Amino acid sequence: MKTNQFIVLFFLVCLTCCNEEQNFKKCRDSNYCKSRKLFQDKTKESSYQIIPNSIKTEKQLFECKLERKNSKNKHGSLILQITFPLANVVRVIINEEDPKNNRYQMESLLAKETFEQQKYILEESEDYCFFKMDDESNQKESSFLIKLEKKEHFGISVLSLDGEEILKINDKSLLSFETSKTSKQSKPKQGSSQSDSEPYGGSSVSLDITFQNSGNLYGLPEHTTGLSLEDTKEGEPYRLFNVDVLDYEIGSREALYGAVPMILSKTKKKEMLNAVFWNNPAETWVDISTDRMKTKNKQFKKNRAVHFMSETGVIDLFIIVGKEKQMYQTFTNYAKLTGFPFLPPIFSLGYHQSRYTYKSEKEILRLQSTFDQLDIPFDVLWLDIEHTEGIKYFTFDPINFPNPSGLIDTISKPGRKMVSVVDPHIKKDPNWELFKDALESDFFIQQNTKTNKFFEGECWPGLSLWPDFLNPKVREWWSSRFSYDKYEGSTKNLYIWNDMNEPSVFHLPENTLPRDTIHFGEIENRNIHNLYGLLVTQSTFNGLINRNQDQNERPFILSRSFFAGSQKYSAIWTGDNTANWEHLKYTDSMLVSLNLAGLPFVGDDVGGFLKNPEAELLTRWFQTGSFHPFFRSHSHTDTKKMEPWVFGEPYTGIIRKWIKNRYSLLPFYYTQFHKASTLGKPIMRPLWLVFPNEINPTQKKYELQSYMIGSSILVFPISEKEQKTKKIYLPKGIWYDFETFKKMKSKGKLFTVKTPIEKIPVFYRGGKIVPRKTRIRKCTHLMSNDPITLFVFLDENQKSSGSIYIDDGHSYDYKNLNKFISQKFVFDDHSLSTVTNNNNYDSTLIERIVILGLSKNNIQDIKLNNSKSLEFELQNKILTIRKPNIYIGNDWVIDLITKDNEL
């Protein structure tokens, strides 16, 4: 016992030391951030203006030159380009006319296959250029005009069709383009002990965007400051720079594992959601400020100014202009720019059990046996780094894992899967075939421009090298390593976890690659740093597809690092969190923020990765974690184990219940993922997105209290110790308790509900139809052919609607062969009917229909397709129709016949 206590104490001391050593950069340590932040506090007119007679126009491209005022071309001119890649999207690119070095511009990872370049009409006056869409059909779709200032001050305004300003570019005159040099320099970066050769000198870019009459701003993951973005004028800007942070701090704007430079703004009065995407993968700081201005009618409006500052690259700004009462269209347009989320295999929506680390085949088999003995379903068991031979990825330890393919076959016999970690650092081992292959092919990142040596650093295996994923040949090579003949012991039921892919490098400032390391095409790491993790998962994704001859199995990958576009390839989790109530409290706002930024398949380490949760904390974490899109428990090797049964009863039974609840909702969740993959819709949503006219987005207390799953289920996590009751806000309408189905009518007010340890407040929304499966089995595969129960939750008008999506859950047949079912359910005027959009898959039986919230108990008969009477039971205004003998995919109508012909 004393030995264990000593180990835990030593581990905690190491954590403290580690955090001190990480010494993450502040704005004051960055020359360009410090100088731009000082400049923004000084009111100045724009230092740029359009060069007369430089305007060039084409049907889909506008171009002109910008020059510094009162300058004799000392710093060179800039090229401004404006295009319209979608009907409600503007793209603004600013670059040097004659760059002295190769500035990186991210084009290849944009989803250009979904771009629909729009033609425009240009109208010019002496002072302005006005843009509008060309043809009538585009004008109907488009909801904005563009005004470009030609004289004195460079600026761009986005206007509604009636002339109201939506947002302004360079309104604060903060456009800056630090011209790069040709001469090579060498100076240490301020605030860092690491030498950065900076061969081309400073090359930073910055620009301000002002959202007019804005409510709260959202986005810029990954940070821990809550859902809405804070003003930063008096403190640190938000920082986007992918780094490995152990035991991260809550309430911080410091960088974490991933970065999405995208911001959403909801207008205060209209149901309209605008967004900007700063397409730059270099280190970026973002300052946010608020201006309150009095309008002509003596009311105040709030303008929110955003100042993007990037270390290098070009200015490449996408503006997504919202449409009134069509807020979800903003997410669709963003997905058209950066890519739609992948549709995951359905097993990955089940429960995942992981630990750093399960050390042997015997331990894995004991885990599966214990889950089955305790009747707790799960789908995936995970292997961390110690399953490998000497931490050489793509290998298995021959002593502790002598028969990996046999182990995977045993685990997968009922339909379960396994996941192994494959990190992107490669152990320097001259006797290892993989290392030799990469070395001889020149596939590693280079040290810097002064040497032809490859960069070497420390990570889990010791001395390591990092593949250069910017090189297309390296991506192909990495993908090929997942073939079954090269990844010996792997099978089709083994999936992949890409960790440490920021990339993480031990014992260096900020635990990552030096900025002057060189990638393919002589591109410095500073240009593309935030892309590395995305490129790793893209290569892994392709490898998992190509390893099968028919290339028809959907991959599953978990990644810690991400950028805009990562949603196409991987699930994301929030990294090395800590087992305390504060981390639990902020987890949901982090996950909702990721969803709003286009990453729907997200989760956290349930129970916390670091330190030891008490029984109550672990139980509460499992309860809310069971509703997260990605549901996995994972913990550090120096903590106590956190499997669902570790604390015994009553906690094991409570956790079992909530895991089973997750499995019962699999048809609903899979449908939400399909909507995300086709429409870009978030799965976890804030209340203001679902109820835009009701929820005041400035009320931050609601942001940490609740979230929606789709638009049908409202979840209130319990994130305080020994909390016996909770005040909850229910938006206007009818709500039904998740477990008891008790009906609650709200006028948009607070309720106090009891929260004993076995319960968290969860509600179905009246007006929604939710498909569920009531036969819970060991894993998702064993439930694939089980029948569906439809739960019809009526609203105050006795109406309800919902949908379901079904395919085989694992292949691309839904895409290649159109093999799927997509069906809508509608309850209205005493009748439940279907609208089938596609029926090209095996039909699924509906075994029960439960209709809740009937206004009267006077059902006399129930008719199927106006002929056959159905068996039913009516108690307490809950109607249960048993064995209707109907199928998902077929069209049918069920009519409720009442004694007085009305409900």
C-alpha cells in the first residue's frame, strides 16, 4: 500500500515539473503578436489602399493591387483576389505580388469538389465597387452584397440585400503583411531557449473582421474557456498552435492539441448565423473585442471585432454569410469548403474501453470476460504503446502478445473490434525494416535549411524521427504500412489510434517540432504546423481503406491533433484531461465547441486520464459520457483502474444502466451521424442553436449546464459533488423525462429537479419521434437485425416528426450502390405516416410504437392502412401499439380512431 502511495505521489510531482517545463508561449513571447497587439490599441487609418487602374475582372474572379500609403513601393504591393466559391460564401485572398520566398497557401485539403464558383456582377463608382450575384437563381439563393472601398481606406463590407451591414473587413485598419526577406538570418526567438534560424525573417500576416450587431461569438477550438468566446483586450489572445499539453488548465486561452480558425456569430435579432474561416495552418493568435454603439433610434448595438494574427502564410479568408431562419445552412456551407464528416462504422458509436496500458493478451481476454459476466455491453478494446515490440509501431510484443491475430479473432467473434495505437514518431533503430525503408527513401523531416540532416528528437521510443507527411509519397508509403502483410498480426477488425500527432517531441520548448524544420517543397514547419495531425490521419484513413482488396470497409481512426478538415478522416478526443469536477464541468462546452466548428465525432476520456476519480465522480462522468458522440473510458498507467465495475454496487449497476441506454439509442445516433455526414449538422448542440428566438446567448450559465443531441434530446450533466438537486432551464414546449416519460410543460423557465446518484436530468423534446432498440445485447453487431421501437413524443399541438437512416453499418455500399433506407415519420391529425426517401436495403421490423402526450384517453380503434385493426394498450395517455407488423422502409399509415373522432 505504501509503495502504491509513493508511486502516485511521485507521478503527481512529475506532472507538476512537466507543466513547468512545458513553458508554453504567451503573446509577449511572440514578436509579431506583441507588435500587432500594441498596434491595434492605436487608432490609425488604414495603411493600405487600392492602386488606381489595377482592377481586373473576370466572370468568377476579381483582382486588384494594394499598396501602402505614402510609400515609394518600399515593401512591395499586395494582390487582392475576391471569388465566390458558393452562393453565400465570399473568399478573400491577399498575398505578396512578388514574394521573396514560398509562402504556403492551403489549397489541396479544401473540398474543392463541392465548390460551385459563382459569377458576379460588378458595379463601380468613384469610391466603391459593388458585387452581387450574376443570374436570378443565384440572387434567390444569395442573401448579401459586397462593397469594396476604392479610395483612401481599404476595406470590404458585407451587406444584406436591404443594405444593412453584416460584417466589415479591415474596419479597425489592422491589415498587416510583413514582407519576407531573401537573406538568411539567425536569431533566437524571443521567450524561447530554442534557436530558431528564421532564414527569411518575419513574415506575419494579420487582418481584422468586425461582426456588426452581433451576439456571442463561438468557435476557435480547442480551448477550455467555455463555449462563448471572451473578450481578450486585457489578457491573452486565443492561441491556435497544436501542442502536447499534459494536465491542461481549465479557463485558459492557451493552445491545446488541435486548431480550427473558424468563428461563428449569431445576429442578435434575426435567426441568422454568420461565420469566418481563416484558412492558415501556421501559429495564429486571435484577439476579440467589443464595441457598443448607439444607433439612430437611441438603442445600443454590439459589434464584435476579431483580429487574426498568423506567424506566416497568406491571408485566405472565407466568409460564410448566413440566411435568415436557416442557421444550419451555415454548417452545410462550411462543410462544402472543408469537407463533410465521414460516416463512421456503427460499432464505433458503442462503448470503448481503454487504458494506458493493457499489457497482455490474458488481460485483454479477462476484460472481455468480466464485461460479459457483468452484462455490460461494449464494442472496442484498446491497445496503447506497450503492446508493441520496443515501441516500434506496426508491431506486437512477441512475449505479451504472441498471437495478435488470434486475439483479435477471439475478441471479434461476437462482432467486437480492437484498436491499436500508431503514433507518427519512428524509433531510430537501424535494424528495423520500417525505419530503414523510410531513411533510405528520404521520408523524414529535415533539420533546417543549414543542413541536410534529418531532424531527430525524443518521444516514447527514445531517439526518434518524424515522417514528412507533406510529401505525397510519404503519405502513400504510410498508407501502405497498414497492409496485412506489412502490419503483421493485424486483421480487418483492428482499427487505429493516431496519438502524439501535434507532433509531440519531448524535451523541447513547447514539446513539438522546431519551427525551422523543413518539409517537402522547402516548406518550413512554421508554415504548416497545425496541419501535421490532419495529414497523419488522412494517410491512415487511406491505409485502412486500401488494406482490403475491395476497398469497401469504412475506417475508424481516433486522433488527438486536428485542423479544419479533420472531420473527413477521424474522431477526436480532448486529450489528457484530469479526474476532477472542474474538468467534467467544462468537458461538454469543449465538445459542443468542436461540433460547432465542424467536428461532430468527439468525446473525452471518461473518468479523466490523470489522477483517480472517486466513485461519485466516475459515475457522473459515465452518465454524461454516454451521450457524447464518442464514448470511451481511458486512464493513465499510474492511476487506479477505471473499468465500470471498479467501485462495486450500486455504482456498477448505475453505470451499466447508462451504457445500456446508449445502446438503446444507437438507431437515433446513427441517424444523427448521417445528417452530419450529408448536411454538416452538429450532433451536440447548444440550446441557442435549437431555440434561436428563446435562448439569450449572453446567459453563459446555460452553456455549461446543458446540451442537445440533435434537436430531440436535452441533457443536463451533473458536474458538482454531492449535488442532490439541480436547477434546469427547459425551453418553451413539452418535455418528457428520459426514464419515466413524465410529461412537463414549460413556458421557458427554471425547474428544480432531484438528482440522486442514479439519475441525471435528460429529456425528450415534445414534437420529436425517436427510434430506439429495446433489446440490448453484448455489442452493436448482435443488435443489427433487432427490431425498432418508435417513441412518438407529442408537442402542445399533438404533432410530432422524426427520421431514421439505416445501412449495413460498415461498408461504402450506401455511397457506391445507394444501398440504404432513409425515412421520415410524421404524426399529425390523429395519424402516423411515413415518407420514404430511399428504400434500397433490407427492411427492419417495427415491433412497437409508443405515443406519449395524448390529450385524451378515448382511443376506440387503430387502423393500419385504413383496413387492419392493431393491438394497443392505453394507460395514462400513453398509447402502446404492439406488433403492428410493419417495416422501416415501407410506406404505411396508422390512424387513431376516437369515440368522438378527435383527440
